[in-house]
Amino acid sequence: MINAIYQLVAPRMIDVTYKEFELEGDTVIARPLRLAICKADQRYYQGLRSQAALKAKLPMALIHECVAEVIYDGSGSFKAGERVIPIPNTPTEEDTVIAENYRHSSIFMSSGYDGFLQDDIFTTPQRLVRLPANVNLNVAAFTELVSVSVHAVTRFEHISHARREKIGVWGDGNLGFITALLLHYICPDAKLYIFGTVEEKLSYFTFADRTFNVDAVEKGISVDHAFECVGGEYAGGAINHIIDLIEPEGTISLMGVSENLVDINTRMILEKGLRLFGSSRSGKADFERTVRLFAQYSDIPRYLENLVGDVVEIRSISDIHRAFELDIKRNFGKTILNWEK
């Protein structure tokens, strides 16, 4: 079967290529319905990665956030017409210690391997999860990003100590919003504090106990544990602010991606006996927990509708370019591609 794949061949240049797929016994074919643009996609699209990285990974189809509809399943696990979330991470070996999203051998779509900008997605039933009926398709498009936060919160539950009276989230963007929302439901007894810089974005965190501008935090404010969702050039400042406000033996979850090294106050990390851990991507168990949370707490997908930004109908390559250019201007929320091809 021939499939059309829309590959980034150079920054801001997308071309279509055609690839033949064999239908094996357990092959599932799913057609994209909605896709969401991630910052990692933008770094490739704009050519913001190193020349070595671009040379090594292009040409490549972008996008690893998607909701799709099953059109064929040779294994019989799914019925035609079912809505599913494809998992972009594919493990290639078993490991009882290292999670699938941290194995060097795992394949991640849109990072050296073609992502979901395709007419059809060829996968296996093990790399799909069913979408609950209560989830808006535009929200379902960025389930993968939600699963990244679920992964970090799940690790936090296993790593942190039991005193969880006050949890802080640094970052008022998409990742901070999603992580804070999940903590609101997963740790309902904890007071939830949000630390950011933009009052308009902080106003969306209506479920939090308090929001703070990082430049105007009054004395006496502290947290037992913290999640850093800032990344980039401001990551160091956010991490050091957390170190200042966190109680001894607290846990800091590092989630923001930074291209460059950052300076952090190791003296106070030692003095307070802090635990820092990093989280990246997610695996099937995180996707499964995410859809369970969607089904259990119907307010979660409703709150996430606040993140739906431009919804761009995609009928041609020029429409893909338009979506990416619109997304460049967005500083909050997700740009959604309504895949009409």
C-alpha cells in the first residue's frame, strides 16, 4: 500500500514523498484527524537546531501529537471508526529497569524518524490507546503532551517524600498549565501554587490555590515540592528560585527543555538535601493513565480546551506552512491541524 508522507527537507521546506507499506498480520492503519504542533517541531521547522542535527535527521515528517481514526486493523484489536491516540515512542527491546522512553534503542517519531504528517499512519495495536468519548478532538490532538506531564507526576509520586501540603509549579505556559491541572486532581489535598511572569496567562490557573508573579513573591511563601516547567534561557533562574523557596528534603521535577547549560545553586541543593529528577517524553503506561484520567475527571479535558488556539484546516502543503507560521506567533495554547487531506 502506498502512503504519502509530508517531510521537512530543509528549514521551512516541506515536500511529499511516497512509501510502500506491507500489510502484516497485526498492522493497524489509522488516519489522522487532528495534529498539534510542539516546540520541538518548531525548532526543526525554523532551523533552530544545530546544522549537525538538521543534517542527521532531515528529511523527516514532523508532528508527534495526534488523534486518529482506525480504518483497518489486521489484529482485530480495534474496530474501523474507533478514535485512538498513536504513541510516538516505539521500544525495540525489553528492559525491566529502564522505561521505554529513556532507552537509547527506542524510536521516537518526529525525532530522526517520520512523524504523523502522513495521509495514513501504519502501526501496531500495542502503540495505540482508545480515546474516551468525552474528549474534544482538538484537545485529544495534544494527549501526548498531557501524557508527558502524567509521566512526570507519576515519577514524583514514587520519588518524593509523603509531606505534600504545598506543591509549586514554575511556568505559566502550556506545560505548566497541564502539569498544574493534573496535580490539582491527582494530589487534591495539596495547596497548589503557580509561579509565572505573565498575569494574563496566570489568570487561566483558576483551579490553583494561589498564583504569584516571580518578581513579587511575599516573604514566608514556601513549597514542599516543585515542578519546573520553564526551560530555555530562563530555566536557571526558575530552578534557583525554586531552591530558594523549597523546604528541606523537597523534590524538584525538571521538565523544561534547555538547549544550553544553566547555572544552579548546588550549595543550597546540598544544604537542604534536595532531590532533583528529570522527566522526558512518555510511554504507553503514561498514555493509558492519561486517558483514564480523562474518563474519570471530565473537567480535565474541559479545562484543557483553554489551550486550543488556532485550528487550521489542512488540505495542502501550503496549509501546513500556514499553521506553522501562525504557531510561531503563539505564546500560549496549541495550534491544531485539522487534517482534511
